[in-house]
Amino acid sequence: MKKYITTPIYYINAKPHLGHAYASIATDVLARFYRAQGDEVFFLTGTDEHGAKIAQVAEKAGEMPVVFADKISTLFSNLSQVLHLSNDEFIRTTDPRHEKIVQEFLQDLYDKGLVYEKQYEGLYCVACEEFKTEKELTDGCCPVHKTKAVKQNEKNWFFKLSQFKDQVKSIIESDEIRICPIERKNEILGKLKQGLDDISISRASVEWGIKVPWDDTQTIYVWFDALLNYFSAPKIYSREFAWPPDLHIVGRDIMWFHATIWPAMLLAHGEKLPKEIFVHGYFTVDGEKMSKTIGNVIDPVELTGKFGADAVRYHVLRDFPFGEDGDVSLDRLKERYNNDLGAGLGNLVQRVLSMVKRYQLPGIQYKASDGDKKQHQRIDELTAGFQFQQALIEIWKLIAQVNREIAEMTPWKLAKEGKTEDLKIYLEKCFGQVLQIRDLVAPYLPETAEKITAQAETLQPEPIFRKVD
């Protein structure tokens, strides 16, 4: 079975923070899980590089937009190595192949009479790259970025989005496009009841962007350009088999674009629709949404440098349910590292492999019992259902159980009493449980799983997680 799954396409107005890492880690867990099930996976991530905000921050940095884009996009691309991501491709919206496909797509809508020109005045949040209504602002400021919306008045090209309101609403209600969690689906439907206005899909005052194909005085609206990365990527990378997307993972601040504008664009072009959109929550730091604009960001590169990628992966998925908001804590990350990973998983692996090596019992093999298989299936179901926190809780229950059984069974007494066969049977069971745990944690902690495999094959146990003070 094929799976086409995507992260959000990250906006490059600043270097990556832990919120970007969160979405990428979750998508990577699913990609690794699907591959382990035998699926053919196309895992896409990338960067959104056009628009007024990029031009502004590039100018502030004293650089040309293209130079700034190259620099920041590289930082996002490097996250794959830093976080042990297994993405198949990394798309950039400044790729000429993508730009050509965007122009062709927009030209098709124009030819169909779905695009028209009109004068427009509205309040615009540059950080969001989005027009806002008075109701959406707080004292004239964007509630997300805390910046003042600016009044813009210019003649633009508009997409007849309102024409697709009833169709999009029906598609969401019927779960033709499944939006999860259910609260986010209801939020979108509630907003759709208030109407769906036509949207401007070009800018006259923004030079850093893709030219409108029939009007070179205008550039294409950055969101129209960015959403089409999902459409252009299979064509660029010869993965046409993957279309349509099986899953988009996005944050709450961009779910409206993905759940309404994106389906309407595809309907207008006559394309198949994505099957599912999963909306994750916000990271907060001291109760405030993590934001590049606000400046309260945590650098994932610094965290992995101290704790390792797997510890960061574990922390962001273990401490609160995927889909809900959660507050990040460096103290809690340290606690998880030393206790759950070090004293829990790491200790178990070292204990079992050390015993197997010490007692030199030949022919130790893993034979999964029916109980093991049922437990494994339960955890697989949780992972497939985006219940990453609960899956990790169940895995660590198993780890605690095996550690507890070893303490109660005291296999070293069996060795002392010369009960070799009993000891072999018990160590074989423990060895098998370690391998089962390795398989269960592999999508979440890929480097750890590789270390367990290497140590199990060579019987050279050593600490996987060294205590952090």
C-alpha cells in the first residue's frame, strides 16, 4: 500500500525552532511505522520561501532574498540529520520546477474563469501573510504574532473561493477529507457557516514571489504558492503514484488554509483530494505559544547536542497527547532522559545483554508468545491512530514490567543453583522481550533501536543513555 504523508511546509523568516521539530518528528514516526508495515511511503517536507515577510527579514539582515532563503532553508534541511528524520524529499518553493507548476496551475484556473481582478482594501498581517477581519484582531493586532495589522489597498487577482463553499463543507462533514482531532473539524465547520469569501491570490506590492503568468506586474500570493508544494512534489520527484496525499500534518495556525483553500484549489483544478489532515497543538513556553515573532523559541539543535535526538523525540511525544497544546520544559526533558530512557530502557537492555553474555548460554532465540503479539498489536494500533503519548506509555509499562520481573526472578540465583535449562528459558524470554521493545520503539527512537540491534548481535552491552547532570 502507498502512503504519501507531509509535514507543514516551513516558513523561513527565521531559523527552525522546536515547534517545527515537533511536526517533523511526528510525521517521521508515522513514516517509519508505515514502512515497517510494508507500505511504500513518500515522506515530504520542505520550506516556503516567498512573500513580503521573507523580503523584509532579508533586507533587515542586509541580504538579497535568494541568499537569505538559501541560508535558512539549509538549516531546515539539516534538521533531517539532526533529528534522524527519514524524509524522502525536501522541496523548496524557489525550485524553478515548482514555480513552473504553480504558474500552470493558476493559468488553468484563469482559463476556467475562476480568477478575476478587483480593487481590494483590508487589514494584513505580514507575519501570517494573511488578510484579517476586525473580529480576528485584538486591539488591531494579530493574536498569534502580536504585531499590528497594516492596511493595504491595491488591485489584485482573486480566486472564486466562495463558489466552492458548499462543496468543501460537504466534503469535511462526510469525512471525505477527514480532519482530526474532531474539535478541529468542528472548528472549521463552524467558521464555514459564517461564509467563505473569495481570496486575493496575487500581490502588486510584493516582488519576492512567482510572477502571475498573464500579469507580470503581480506576484502569486505566498499561500497559493506554498500549498501547491504538495501537488508539485510528486511530479518533480517522479512520485506520481503517491497522489493524492494520504495525510497532511499541520499546526492549528495554518489548518484553515489546508482545510478550505487547499481543497477548493484542487476541486477547481479537477484533482483528487487529500484523505486526512491531522492538526497538532501549540507548544507553549511558560504558557505562551512558541513563536519566532515573539522570540520565545527553543532551538532543537541545541537540545539534541546535549541530550541526543532520540531524547528530544521522546520528550515532545511523551509529555502530552498529539493534537493538544502542551508546555515544554527543559527540566522535564532532563528527568525523562535520566529516568525513562536511562534508568528504564537503557538499564533493561544492559542488564539482559550482560546476563546473556555472562552466562554464555548458546542458542538464545526470540520466540514471540501470543501475549507478546497482542501487546505489540495494541501499541501498533495506538501509533497508527496518532496516539503517540499513549503508545509510549504502554511501551514503558512493558519496560517496567520486564525490569520488575528480573528483580523478582533473580536469574543469577538460577545460575548459582546450576539450573541451566531454567536459566536459558528465562534469558531467552528476556532477550526476546528486549528485541520486541526495540521493534516497538524503533519508529520513535530510531538511533536507540539501531544501538540495541548492534549490542544484541555482538553481545557488547554498554550504556545507551549516559546520565545528564
